[in-house]
Amino acid sequence: MLDLARDTIFVALAGSRGHGTAQPGSDIDLRGICVAPLDVRVSLFTRFEQHEAPLDGALWDTVRAQLESHESAQHGAASKTESVVYDVAKFLRMCAGANPNALELLFADPRDWLLETLSWRRIHAERARFLTKRVQQTYLGYAMAQLRKIETHRAAQRDPAAQSKRNPVRAELERKHGYDTKHAMHLVRMMRTALEVLERGDLRVRRDDAAELLAIRDGALSFEALLETAATLRERMEAAALRSTLPEDVDYGFVDALAFNVIEAAR
């Protein structure tokens, strides 16, 4: 039987607080990894891939104590908290597929670690082996999804009924700037992150350009300038992928062995 307090090997801040772009009232996003016990893993009737609900009990007590002293989260105690804890097998599959959410958890800044174990350290030590040229497509896909949302919402601006159903804060951003600037911030962040991976072979979750990203969220770019920025970043990503010395894909045998060793150590 799964016991998150016993089976969780890692928890970190994610989202805006992990990127360094949080503002007063920003949600607290928690992401973690657990190792489901063998009886759950081999059950014919129970399937577990992730826990998506508030943390509670002893695990929450541990995480909350860390949040209360964290530089960017300690003032967000009243903020909405969202939590996802992945089983290690799903997490490693996602990392192997260059999933941006998984890679950003794998590369989370140590300052944002709220719970760590030796099993997590073993995974973290191998993080560079999960960086491949596939980030060009996966990050670009996520970024273009943000652009589609921007365009959809811009088209809906002419329909008051559609606008009334939106988050009022996001709707106000759109009314003020002509498009959803929060989506724009995410678009630029993701494309810059992927470009850095391709050029430098490292993934930086805590953003050195956080102030600039926040300026984009506050409307520093016109819609036309955003489209130009996205097109330029896309061209740079394509060129960087051609020059990159990263492998085309992960070594799946290595990923299987890593998963086996972590799962075996938890028995």
C-alpha cells in the first residue's frame, strides 16, 4: 500500500516560485517523486502513476516546515497550494521523453528542494544524461501551445460572454495590453530555456532573466513584438539544434537500469 510519507523521495517548489517569477499571491506549486511499493507496482487491479491532491499528514508537516523558512515561499502561506507527486517510473519516462515539466523538476535549483533523500541524489547525479536534442521539439511544442492560447483569447475579446468566463486577473491583463501577457512570459521563458540547453548543455530552472520575464508579463512587448521575438527564438533553437553536441535521444538501457536501482533500493 502506498504511503506518501514513507515513499516520497523528493519534493521541490515548481512554477513561478521555482522560476523566480513569483508575485504576491502567486500559487505555491509543489512537485515530487515517490517510489510506489512493489505490491502496488505489480498489482493486477491497482495502477498508480501520480498523486494529484494536497499533501497531508507527516509529509505535509515536513514540507510545510521548509516552506515557512523558504525565501520565496514563506510569505505565501495563505496562497493556494497545488501538489503533484509522480511515481519514479513515470517521472523517469517523462524525463526520457524530454517532457519540460519533468526536466524542470529534475533540474530544480537545490535552494528549492523541500525534501530530499539518497534515492533522489542518485537520480539527480545523472540529470545531464537526460538532456538531448529532443528539447527543441518538446519545449517548442509547449511554447506554441501558449501562443495558440494567446491567439484564441485575442479572438474571444470581441465576445463579452467569453471574456466573462475568464480569470478576472488574466482578463484584465488582456484588456490592458491587448493579449494575455502571462502566456507570453511562459512562451519566452520556455524557448529561452530550450535554447540554453541546446547551446550550453545545462537547464536553468531559476531564471537569471526573471526581471525581464516579469516585464513581459507586465506588457513590455506589444503583440507584434512578441510574435517577432518568438520567431527569432525559434530560428535560434533550430540553428542551435544543428550545432549541438547533445545526443539525439537518451540511452534507454541506462534509464531502465536507473529506475531498477532506485526501485530496488526502496524495497
